[in-house]
Amino acid sequence: QLCVKRGGYGYECGFFPPERQPYVCADGLICKSMGVKGKYFHDGAAPASCQPCGAGDNCEAPAAGCVRQFKVSGEACANVRAVVMDVSGEATVSAEHRANATAKSSAEVESTQTVEKDGATGTATRSASAEHEASASGHAHAEASATATASGEATAEACVKVSEVLEDLGIASADGVSPMVAKKIVARADEMAQAAAYEAAVKKAEENGMLSAKDAAEDLAAAKAKAQAEEEAAKKAQEEADAKAAEMAAAKAKAAADAAAKEAAEAKATTTTTTT
């Protein structure tokens, strides 16, 4: 608390903040507007001077008091919890898979053979069928992308020092300020701390949501890539097994048909020679 020396008649009292003006003038005087337009630095301050108390003026009560001044120090802190909805994330995942397959195939082949024996010729045609079972493996690589959404949640705290608030308000010092200015500093400090905490919480919540969304997207992409790799590997293995089984069945049938035709042709050539 600080007592300020009061001004005499004609003293410019309007320069002081409105809450101080009742205490500025000496006994028997009161701070009255001069009817001149204008304003001073302090909020609500306008041209006025110390004038003699008139009828209806309350000059006694304030005269015995002192003007209160405050020193604002420390910092203002705020804690904010933020939830951000529908944060999207993308991911691309690759997968490999090896599959085994078995196939059975049958084939029928016709063969014609000519045999010369002791000057005689014999020709015969025979057909044969055969079956073969084959196994094969197939390898495949697949890549898939996915997008997912998630919500993010975070809590953040922020503190603002008095020096930062004074700079924001354009006030030189927080020592010896009026109650009105002190309230203004405190209110602005709370606003700045709240805004800083909110910004930090939202940013962190977005980051958390993005991580969650990315994790979900990776799971989806991994499942897609795995399914594609398994399908492609199984297809390759089956195709190779089918081809091997068909090839070997045809080879077996041909060998059997060739042997049967050759044997029949040799028999014919022998019969011809004997008959001759």
C-alpha cells in the first residue's frame, strides 16, 4: 500500500486511472471532468482537474484513504486436455509367401512305329495312357497400401511469465500498478497460458492420433499384402504342379505307346518273313 501526495486546485487528476481519481485531490477538492474530449494512457482516463467540492459531491470518504498499488509477479499456468477426431494415416507394407501344391494328370498318346527285319517291314499303331502325380512350390512377393482413421487424445500444460504478459500488453512494469491494471495483467496471463496449453495439447493429440491411425493402417496393409502373396504363391505352385504332372503323364504314355507300337510292328515283320 502506498500513499500518494494529493494535488491542489486545478491539478490535472484525469491522467490517473478512474479508480484512483477519488484519492488524487486534496481535502475540499474533487476530481471533475473538464468537458474536454480526449483520453490518456490508462483505460478510462480523460482530461479532468481538482475542483472545489460542490453540493452533492462526496468529498469526505475518499479523502481519508490511500491509493492501493499492487505488484504482480510469478506466472500463470493452464492445463488443457484435447481430443482430435478422424485423424488419418497411411501405410504401405510388403509380404512374401511360399506355397506348395500337388497335381495329378492323365494322358493318352497314340504312336506309330515301323520296323524292318530280315528284309521285311512291319508297321503298327498303338495307343497308351498314363497318370502322374507331381508336386511344386511357388514363391510370391506382394505390396499393399491402406488408409485408416483414428482419434487422438493428449493433455498439455503451459505457463506464462509476467514479463511475457507485460510485453504483450505494452506495460513497462508490474510494480506499483493499480487494481484495474493488476486485474488486466492477471486476466491476460490466464488467457495466454490457456491458449498456449490448448495449442500444445491439440498438436500432441494430432500426433497421437496420427500414430494410432498409422498403426491401424499398417495392420490393414499387412493383412492385404499377406493375402495377396498367399494367393499368388498358391497360384504359381498349382500351375507349376499341373504343368509337371501333365508333362510327365504325357511322357509316360508316349513311352508306353512307342513300346507297344514297336513290339506290334516287330511281330508283323516277323510274321511276314515267316510267311514268305
